[in-house]
Amino acid sequence: EQHHSKIAVLGHPCIRDFARHIDIEQVVECANDYRVPLEFNCANLVNGKTNIPNLRRMLDRALEIYVNSDAHMLSELRDARKAGFEFLRKEGYLK
């Protein structure tokens, strides 16, 4: 809250490693209050590093989401991004 004007986006909010330390609903609420986008990290999804329940909570509630491939190679850009959008379609977030 104190530094919201200096924050462009919150990255990795649904990474599995942080899940037990983060109240994702509170994070989303605060991000929404200050119009700070939250990242949907496609590489984490592909690599099994995403806490899926937290991701769903974030996607259900967030006002602004950045879909990021988190690519380090061109093939990851193509494949991770594709997997992320497939997930969004399958879950009903996109048509």
C-alpha cells in the first residue's frame, strides 16, 4: 500500500513455493485497490511451479492480469504462452 505508485506489476504471486506464506485474496484485493496488475506466469504453469488453487483465486478476482511467458528462449516464448492461453480457455477465462 505504501509504495503502490512505484509498483508496475506483481510477479509470481501464485508460485507454489510462496503459497503457504501468501494470502492471495488479500494480495489481489490490495492490487485491485491500487490498480496494480498481477502476473500469470506461464512458465511456472508449464513447469509445475504454480499453486493452481491460488491461480484460480487470482484469476477470479483480479482486475488486471499480465500473461507472461517468462521465456528465456524463443521456443519457451511460443510453448509457454500457448500453454497459458490454453489453460485460460479450458478454465473458462477466455472464449
